[in-house]
Amino acid sequence: MSPDSLAALNLTTSRSSPRRVLIFCPNLVGDAVMATPTLRALRQGWPEARLFGVAKPVVAATLKGLHELDEWFVFNPQAGFRATLGLIRSLRAQQFDLAVLLPNSLRSALLAWLSGARRRIGYNRGGRQVVPWLLTDRLDPPRDPATQRFTPTPIVGYYLRLAEALGCPRGSTRLSLMVEAHDQAALERVLSRLNLGGSERQLVVFNTGGAFGPAKSWPSARFAALGRRLVETNDGRCDVLVMCGPAEREEAQAIVRQAAHPRVRSLDEGGEPLGIGLSKACVRRADLLVTTDSGPRHFAAALNRPVLTLFGPTGITWTVTQHPLAWHLYQPQPCQPCQQRVCPLGHHRCMTELSVDAVYRVCQRVLGWREPPTTGQPRGRDRPFLPILSRESPTTLERTTSIQTAVFSGGVHLADRNAEGRPPQ
């Protein structure tokens, strides 16, 4: 961060290190995972301090097991006035020296002010400009100088700027999660009951859900067809497990019914309680995660597993994680990315025109399967609307020549594309 930016925050290195720090965690699962480098930076910057997290139940469950935070305040914003008042009383009792706000919301700034924390740092957006006294230290979000619109910025770095502004070392941008032993044991029982994941068979996990809205969804019939094709090729050395939570149970069951194959099964069939912990264990066990652009896709980066994300209405730029085993596939459309929860044009082509064959070809490549000979399909330059595949690198999205040659024959074109993003939640 530049000296000018630090001056604008009115921060000085002479201030004593805080003893008790309150961290407001992001509201979405994926954003929370992308905040883990910032949690690590804060812990490294103040190793003697006690760090407290405020998080929704699903976010607290996602980050459970990490050692960066000492205590949690688990809070459901929908719980009502009495629960909110109880949270405020509990926060004030701790006499925090500092509150760090990762969400952009006015509500989190108000809660930080009501907590009594002497210093409160966050981004100057989300209505906070109208009530500037809610924050003592404000960081301006990146904007385009010409238009003053928010500049698409990877969320990992966006959060880390707050830690840097406080004088904490930036450190690694690697995401991190923990899978607890009882969740891993529960998954192994599931796999045993369903006869999946044998020693000579690869395990592909599907994640079909997303809290964002239906615009991100790939049709369940496509997932079913992909699952059946995966288990019936490569000499049958592949199993498919459809990951789900309680909200995705019906869709997972529909995929299994449509696939109609004994080695395409749903996590719900395994006889174990569904939850975030079991989902994390699924991803850690997977040889490949095939997912929509939803929170669990970031589990793969945090657990160092290969992941193929199917993008539609959302841009890639905000959620780049520098994960070297991450692949992104999308079907280009003139209206992309709209960032809408429901397709405003009603056709949903960004997802419905993404073919099973295109996704299968990428899976085949990532899993290291021998590819069939080319079928003589037109190359990318002759088929401008072929799906586009990109791969992350340690620094940016980049082209990869080896995969470009391989996927052209399968009807997938690798190219760079500008992408707008959405602000973190």
C-alpha cells in the first residue's frame, strides 16, 4: 500500500498493538474462505492479541478448525431484535481495542460502533459515507479514475488491504481451511456404504448449489449426463458423488435418478448428517470438483484440490484465488456478465448452452485420461461462440498452450476475456 493511502487512513505505526480485536467476517461462504489470508495476516501481525470473530452460523462452520481466531460470536442477522441486542451486550463486555470490518455493509459498521470498539476500520462504501462517524479509519475501494466505478479486484487482495493498512504483514495469499477428523470419518462411512471411491477408482464430486440464485445453475439433466459419461468411460475407473446440503437435497436426488447408474450417487444417500463439515471432507477427498460458481468451489483452493468451475452470469475477476489447480469454463454471451440472480432476458443461455461434451472434455484432461482422436471439429477461430476455458496461475489468469491444443479438438476455445465482477458481500 502506498504512503498516500496510509495517510488518507490517518493510521500511524506508533499506535500500540491491540490486545482484543473484533473481526466481522464476510456473509457468504466463498467470501469467508477468501478472507482466510487476511485472518492469517492479522494473527501474524498481533500474535499476542485475542482475536474474536463475528459470523453467521454457516460461515462459522466453514472456518471451524482454523487457529487464527480465538473465540466466536455466532450471529444470525435474521434472528430478530432481541438476539441483536444480546450480541451487542456481549460485544461491549469485551472492551475491544479494534474492530476490523470485512463486509461492506452499513449494518456491520453500525454493530462495530455499538460494540464500543475504540478503533473501527473498513471500506468507505455501502452507505458508510453518509454516517462517517461509524468508522474511525476508512479505506477507499479501488475505482476507475475516469468513470469512478468500482474496479473489479480479486477479493483476496481486497480484504488483505485492510490488514496491510493496519501494519500487518501481507504474507501468503493461499486460502486455508481445516477438515475435522470426525467429518473425514463420516465421509469414509458414506463412501463405504455407497461403494464409491475404491483404491483404483477416481472420485469426481459435483457441487450444484449456490445461495446467489438460479442464474448460476447448470441444468440437473446436464449434471446427470456428465456423471453417467464419466463413470462409463476410462474403463469404468471413476465414481461420481453429488455433494449437497439440506437445501440441495432434492436437486442431488434428481441428478442421481436421471443418471440412473449405481456409481453416480448423492451424499444424501450416505446416512450421515449433511453440513458444511461433511462438504469440506468431500472436496478434500475429490480427484476433481466440478462446480457452479458458488462458495464450495473455494474449498478446493483452500484444500489444494483440482476444481473446474462453470461460470455463467458472474465475472471471474473478483474471485481469482491464484489456485494453480483451478479451471474456469464459460459459454460467451453478449450479455455476460450480468451479475443478476435471475436471467433478466429469460433465456439463461450462458448456462444452458454450455454443453456436456465441453465440460466432459475438460474433466478428461484434468483427470489425466487418454483423449480420443480429434473428430475434425472447427478450431476456435472458426467457432467464435465455443466455450472458453481459462486457468489460474500464481499471479493471474493466463493462457496455457498445452491445454489449448488439447481442448480445441473437444470444442472448447481457450482465450483471454475481460470480466466485470461483483463486490464482496
